[in-house]
Amino acid sequence: MRFPLSLDKPLPDAARSVVVQVLLGVFCRVFDVRGPAVATLPANQALRAFREFSAACMEAASVSSAFAQSRRAELETQAYRLGSRVRAALAPTDAELMPLVSWLYSAIDITVVGSISGELVFQRCSFSVRYTPELCAFMSAFDSGFVGGLCGGGALAFSERITAGAPCCRALYVGAHVEEGGGR
């Protein structure tokens, strides 16, 4: 990576708060709304505020409506752009992608393991305590776009979700080819 990051250590609380602020900014742009003030909150409180805010926005949009579907597509697009910016800033090698994905998701209390060239398993998700299966499916557009952008293309195809009663969420990375342990 361009910047020496210690992917084996958790992000400091201040960095976790910044991650939540970035997510909130993406969501506010997509829904054209103002979000809660989270800049001065501790990371856990900021994450809780974002989780409640995002759920309320998606519920108000009526997840199955045409408007909601256009917002879902825009969420995936904005997340892809964000992932691409992170990729450009950090310049991870293919071998660093999965550790980077796990590390970044840990900032929002989501545990992800697996392989970028195969299946990603979301073992624990802080959003599953609030999101319905429909909201989870909507918000997974962010995951798909972000991981796709971070990897330089591709998307996630989810097959199981915690919110639908599965023990974990499972998603297959499809699209652009990434060699595990290989170079660019």
C-alpha cells in the first residue's frame, strides 16, 4: 500500500468516527437529505445515529418503490466511487485487498472474512439489529459498490443475510478478476 497502515490493529475511535461521517455523507447525497450531527459524537454513538437515520430514510422511501430503486442504484454508484477513491489513495496490492476490506468494515462493527476472488462472509453486522431483510437488501448496494470500487471493478452478489435468519451474510464477488496473493 502507498501508506503504511497497520491492518492488524483496529482503527482508533477518531478514525472510526470519520468513517461514519463519510458513510453519512454518501447517504445524505443519495437521498438529498440532511443527516444528524455526528462529528462530535464518540464512534459508537455516531454509528448508532447513522444506523437509525439510514433505516428511517429507507423506510420513508418505501423500499419497493421506483424512487427507492433509483436511490439504491445511486447508492451503489456513490459507494463504487468511494471505493475507487480509497483504492487510488491507498494503492493496495491484490493481496492486501481482503485484509483492507476486513479492516475498513471493522470500523462500523462488521466482521468480514473470506476471499476477494471468491466468497465474502459477513460474520457479524451491527446493522442487523435494526435493519429488516428489505432494508438490508437495499443497503447491500453500498457493500457491492464499495467493494467493487476498492477492487477496481466487479460487485457482490448476496446469497444469505443475517436479517433473513441466516447465521451470517454470504456474498460472492463477481466481475473483475483479482488474483489472491498476486500482483496488479
